[in-house]
Amino acid sequence: MRILVAGGAGFIGSHYVRSMLSGAYPGYEDAHVTVLDKLTYAGNPANLHPVGAHPHFAFVRGDITDAELLANVMPGQEVIVNFAAETHVDRSITAAGDFAVTNVLGTQRLLQAALDAGVRTIVQVSTDEVYGSIASGSWTESEPLLPNSPYSAAKAGADLLCRAYHRTYGLDVRVTRCCNNYGPYQYPEKLIPLFITNLIDGRRVPLYGDGGHVREWLHVDDHCRGIQLVLDKGTAGEVYNIGGGVELSNRELTGRLLAALGVGEEMVTRVPDRLGHDRRYALNSGRIRSMGYEPRVSFDRGLAEVVRWYRDHQSWWRPLRQTGR
Ligand code: NAD
């Protein structure tokens, strides 16, 4: 099987590729994986070093908005998993245009190229943020999309294009909507790696507003297993929430990180709230659970391992922090 992984040099995409090529997904041991990645600030060839010499691995540097390039790489591919996106909400608030171009136009170009080349199945990796904010309860997949940031609006646009390509052309595209991920190789601008690396360096951590924003957390390995299950057993045109069930306020999460690094509240700086900051996200993951899905990594174990990983891999993250981008 030939699989094209767009955005495979980023945090989650590279985990998926490393897992696939190390035989973690039964039935896919012989898969040939081509990563297509623009290598923006968030894309890092080092994330793929562990599989760089694998005989079934190929890398193409390129942009998913480049229709000509897509027409060249697509023939022969049977599956596409699309991770490629601009992903940092704070950046979307100061530079929304890049998000519209990559997340919306890029996804449309990818779908069109897949349709033209007769690709069998596409999995579009989306986010719980497309639903907006929910005060209590949790979202099922039929909830309306009410995104509040340019990031989530652009991701919602991509989700709707997937729906349209399925309804209009019969393309087999499936959408996954996952909650917040954590794990190794996450770019140190996102909350967990930012806080860990700051604390390793004895720097204070910035906590938005009152710290009462609630997020659901899932280890990246569990997210990737969910994506794989949707690829294997999902239905064309369907949407699948992938939740972890571990709900924490940013204040609670910060407390756990402070404890893990052995420091106290004095290391927290309160900063003005993010514009349009969603208060709470929560997914109902009944649909994927009914397919046998269950997260495996407990949050306590996962968080301890991630803290250890950032302590042990300073040569990976220090250059990223020094660029100041
Ligand atoms: P990331 O920012 O770490 O990686 C994104 C990757 O996409 C990078 O390698 C980057 O170079 C590449 N890319 C960006 N623009 C591109 C373009 N125009 N053409 C080709 N490649 C391009 O992101 P991530 O955290 O790994 O997220 C991957 C996907 O999962 C995204 O679609 C995101 O919306 C979704 N998601 C992320 C989370 C999370 O908590 N990180 C949660 C749910 C869903």
C-alpha cells in the first residue's frame, strides 16, 4: 500500500509516520510512506530521522497549495492522511491569511488532486476547536461548527470542503476531530512543551487570564491510533471525534507541570487573556469508541514521560527556541 502523509514532518504527522514504519499498525507493515511537507517553522526533518533510512520511506518537500506538484506526487498513492496545516492559534490571531491559504485552499487542492488521481481514501485530520466552546456536556459529530479563532475557522472550512467533495464527487474522505494532543516532538510554542522547556531553563510560565480554560488532553500515540482505526474501519464521508476523556483547566495542568519539574506557583506569570479564547472544549467520542477505540496512555504516565523526553532531548528543542520564531 502506498500512503501519502501530508504535513508528516510536524508533531503529530511525524509520530504517525514513525509508528507506521516501525510496524505499530497491523496490516500496514509493508506500507510505503511518502511524506509531503513544506517544512514551515513547525516542520522539522529531525522528527523523521528515526525512519529516514527506512526502505519504504520517501520525502518530498512541497506545499499542499501547489497543484502542479500534487499532480506529480499523487499518481500511485492509495491513501492520503492530511496533517498539513498552520496550527498555532496565537499565530492565527496575528497572521490569519496563512491559515486560510494552507488550511482551506491547501485542503481543497489536495482533495481535487486526490480525486483526479483516483486515490482510494483520504483521512483529513481536524480538531475539536471547529465546534467552538461548550459550557457543559460534550459535542457529538452532528453539532454545528461554530469556530471562534482564525485557526479553527480555517480548519472548519477544510472540514466542509471534505463533506462537499464526498457529497458532490463521491470521494472517500473521512474527517477526524481530536482534542488537544501532547507528546514528544511537539514544537515548543504549544502550552505543554513551552511550559516544560521554560521551567527546565528556570524561566516563568505565562498563564492566560484566570487559567480557567478547560481542555481535553490525549497522548499523540492515542490520537494516531484513532486516525489509523478510521482509515481501516471508518466510513466514507463520516466524521469521527477522538477524545481522551481527561479534562483539565489550564490552571490544573500548570499545577501538574510545576509539580513534575519540582517548582512552585512563584514560577507562574499571569498574562492578559488570548483574544476570542474558547472557554471549554469537550468531545463525545461514542462513535469511535463503538468501533473499539480506547486511549491507552494514562495522562499521568504520558505527562511524566513527556517531561523526561524534553529533559533528555534538549538538542532537539534548543535550536527551535533560539530562532525565536
Ligand atoms: P504542526 O504545526 O506540528 O505540524 C504541521 C506540519 O504541516 C508541519 O510539518 C508543517 O511544515 C506542515 N505544513 C504547514 N503548511 C504546509 C503546507 N502548505 N504544505 C505542506 N505542509 C505544510 O501541527 P500538529 O500539531 O502536528 O497538527 C497536525 C494536524 O493535527 C493539524 O491539521 C492540526 O489542525 C491537527 N490537530 C492538532 C492537535 C494538537 O493538539 N496539536 C489537535 C487536534 C488536531
